[in-house]
Amino acid sequence: MTFGPPVISIDIEDWPQSTWDRSLPITERSATNTRRLLDILQRVGVRTTMFVLGKFAEKFPGIVREIHAQGHEIGCHSYGHLEIFKQSQAEFKTDLRRGKDILEQIVGERIRCYRAPDSSVIRDSLWALEDLAEAGFEYDSSIFPVNRPRYGIPDWPQSPVQVRLANGLSIIEFPLASYRMLGRNWPVGGGGYHRLLPGIASRWFVRRIMRSAPFVFYCHPYEFDARELAEISLEIPLATRLHQSLGRGRFESRFIAMLRCFGGRRMGDLRDEQSWPELQIEQFARASSLPA
């Protein structure tokens, strides 16, 4: 059995606000980059799941309507792009509902899927899955089954699971793509990893992973903007500018090559396609079966 085409997911946000300073306003540049990405997707004929930040939707509701009109699935990417583990549960619920309500008012339909900022559903914030289910979300894509300094749950399943929660509800978790090698999971799901890897290597990982699990890819519209870090006026250290800019000039061609090779689909298409094995959240939280 193969699990293709890959799920293509886009986090609609603004680099300065989401990465550098959460208090900054959303810039016009984020809207320009999103329109550019929509044009690319129209050319290659691929529909995606776009996790839209509430602050972006508040400023550019017309773009959100355009995303929806072009057949892309709208998901919630929080309101203010603050990591879950930096919030109290009450603060998270407020941010979650604010982002969800804004999107539902704009598109006129229920938002079914969520992605946390910076993959911030980690072991210490698994409680957030209960709040998501209580808020009416049916599926989530916030967990990266890797071991990274800021995020990741390295022993989380690499394939989607139906998570049975302590509150009696459930939610499907679609983990970002990772590849197991040398005794650990390596992040290959998209974003900076696809900017830095050669295109042929990225496509090799997509092909290999889809033999046994869905490949959930992610990226951001700003990754198609090679000039952004050189042109914005913020005082950003040179090392950060170089790291965040590296590979952006090649990203569009690599992205298009991947879509022309494998195609792409929305997360909701995969969610509606089949059922997934169950995972009891209490059992997972108590035991870890793989080395970190």
C-alpha cells in the first residue's frame, strides 16, 4: 500500500511577526507572498490545506476568501502565533477561539483542523488536544515526531492516529513527515528542511516515506521570498538573516518540481479517505517506547 499524493499544508503568517517579534503588526508583504503562492498552486493545479493565522485573517479577509474560493482547505493557526507551552490553558483557549471565530466568520463554514505555532504541541502541552476537541476541531497537525530543542515528541507515531483523550473525546493527529534512520527520526517534512536539502534528496524522502505512511509537507509563503531578510528594516543579527534566508532562492523551483512529480492534496481529503489506528493519550503520556 502507498500513501500518495502527499498532503500539502501551508502556514499563512508573516515572518517578522511570527518569528521575530509577536507584537509586530502583520505586513503587506505577507499578503503579497500569499498571493504569489496561490498563483503557483493554480498553475500546477494542486489544492492544499492552509493554516491561517488569525491576525493575518483579521487584516486580509479578502485573501482568506480567495484561498477558500480556489478550493483550498482553511485551517486555524492560532490567533497570535504564540507557542502553546508559553500560555496558560485559559490563555490558549482564548487565543484558539479568537482565531477560529475570525476564520469562520470570513468563510462562513466550520473550521475543522488546527496547527499550533512552531509545532508547540509537545509532551508538556498534550493537554491542548483536549481543548481542541472541545472547541470542535476534528483533526490536528501540530506534532513533529522528532527530537528538536524547541519542539517535537520523538516517540510519537509517524503515521496518523485517532487520539482518544481523557475527556472522552477524540481527535485525529496528522504528524509532520519524518524519516527514521540511525535509530532516530529525522525532520524532512518541509520548510527549512526542504530549503536546505537538494531537490533530489527531498523527493527521495517523499517517495520512501509514502511507502508506509502519508507524507505531510509544510511550508510558509515567506519561504518563496528570497529578498525579504535583506530588505526588511528590522535590526536582525546577520546569522539569523543568513539562516532564515538560506535556500529561499531555490525554494519555488523545488516546490514546483515536487508537486509535478507527486501531486498534492488537502489534509481533509486524507482524513475522509480512511480510518486510523487509535492511540490512548494516557498510555502514551506514561510510557516512551523509543529513545529520545
